[in-house]
Amino acid sequence: MDRRREATLDVMRGLAILLVMFFHLRIDTGIAGIDRALLPVVDAGWIGVDLFFVLSGFLVGRLVLQEIATTGTFDRQRFLVRRIVRLWPVLFVYLAAMILAGGAAGWQMAWPVLLHVQNYSRNVPSHLWSLAVEEHFYLAVAWLLPIVAIRYRAGMVALALVALIGGVMAWRMTGWHGGVAIVDLQWQTQYRADAIAIGVALAWIAVHRPVWLMRLSAYRAAWFMVAVLGFAIVAGIDDWRDRFGPGLIVSDIAAAALLVGLHGAVIPSFLATPARALAALGTLAYPLYIWHPSVADATDTLLRSWPVTMPFVATAIRYGLAIGVAWLIAVGIERPFMALRHRRPDVEQTGNQQPSRFIAIEKHY
């Protein structure tokens, strides 16, 4: 399979990692009015994770469903090997650095991540919880989705996805109403799987009802309005418990609306420059997600000994070093391992698309 890469989805990935960085690294310009204006966006930066979940569900779900629709079978081993090559090298280097720096304490934080259960632990790097949700999704999509898709008609897959989305939302709202801890509502797979399932449902439409997706995407302005409105609502929720109860439903819907609006879109010329920047950031999203909090902590330690007094400069240094380290990790670790997936002629070439008309983008899936 050789599908032209949809550069607009890299824009969505870039927006997602930028929002996550806003949330973790914060923004301090030193100008009170600007900082107050940016605060709602910074505080709502966690919605970037929902963008990642919906996008991941769409891209990976489309790979699986398209293979089944085309061949009638699914190669689980190849799928899982590709996921391992995609995720583990960058992650394991990060964990090794954490263990070397932290000794026994670093190891105590690393072992739940090695077992992929960090979203059910507390003594872990807090930002890695979402990676566990993704890994659980990969196992589910490799074992369960092919069973349903091969044994039953396509309509049954759609019904199962709708039931899963509704069930997870209902389960989360039950937990929210019953007093489940906020961190559990935020981290644990059984409360967060709906966002990824929404992405898989959109993938089902793309594979089995492509005309539907084309017609839906034609109303781009409306979908973008839904996305902006949804994110504005989430940004206006001050109570953290409400954010991870009903707020997550709004966030998931907004993320799905943004994906539909961006799918197959042509970037207007006046937005080409910011689109290039976001898409380029999107190509660094995974190493940037894994490494940026630790790089920021190390930068803060350095800044305390440097004669940097302007908050804007300090903020720029934190973001710049985080992106720079992510680029080094991408070039030195991620991309060489990713290239291994494409050396065998029988390995699926999804992701080996032609460069976009406005930016050359690396293989990511």
C-alpha cells in the first residue's frame, strides 16, 4: 500500500504536541496582560493528548482495517513488530537515562513503564501515562479488531465501536459521579479508551464508507467551528474534576471534529508558513513528548546559574532546548530504527508517501 501522506494530519500532530508543551512547560512572557490572555490555553493544553488519541486511533485503525479489507487477513506479528520499532528505542533510551541519573529511585520509576502499566502507578514520570493507553490500544487492535472484522460484516465492527465509545463514556461518568480519583479518570485506560475508539470509528468510515467521510469533510468550516467551540468550553472549565468528567467528552468530540475538518484539506497559501512549522513539529512529536519534561527540568537547573532575567528569554530557551533534544533523538535514534521497517520488500509501506506539496515529512506510521 502506498498512500500519499496527509500533511494536514501532521499539522494536527504538531498542534497536539504544542498544546502538551504549553501545559507542561507553561509560558511566561513577563507581560502580565499577555500571560493572563494565554493562561486558559496553557491550562487546557492537556487536550493535546485527546488530539493524539483520536489521531492515533484513526491512523492505526485505518492500517488494520485496510489490510483486512484488502487481503481478508491480518498479520499480527508484523503489526506488533512495527509498533515495537516505532516506540521502544526512543522510550528505552529515555528510561536508561532516567535510571543512570536517578539510580535506585530511577529504577523504581522505570519498571512500571517497562511493564506498560505506568498509568496504574503513581511513582512514574507522570507524562508517560498516555503511552500506556496507546500500548494497550495496540494490543487490543491487534487481537480483537481483526477477529470482529474478519468473522463478521463491516457493520458489526461499526456497532462494536459505537458500543465501546458509549460504554467507556458511561463508565467514566459513573466513576466521576462516584468519586473516582481525578488522576485515575485522567490516566487509566478504561476511562480514556473512548478517544482512541472514536479515531478507529473514523478510520472505519474512511475504509468502508469513504464517500461519507468525503461528504463530511466538505463542511470544513463547520467542523472547525465545532472544534474551536469545544476547546473553548474545555478551557473555560476551572474545576479539575469536571475537566476529566464531562470535559473529556467535549474534548473528544472537538478532537474528532478537527480531524474530520483537516482530513484531505488543502492548506491555503496564507497559512503555509505556520502549517509548515506545525507539521515540522509534528514529525518530532514522539521524541518531543517523551523527553520534553526532563529537558525542561534540566534547563531550569541551568537557568538558575545563568544571568537570564527576562522571562520571555527563559521560556524561549526551555522550548528551544526541548525541541533541539527531540530533533537529536529523532535523527540519531527514531529515524534509523524506523528505516528498518521498510528494508524488507514484504513490509507494508504505509507511511512511505510522497512529500507534501508544502513540506517533506518523515515516515511516522
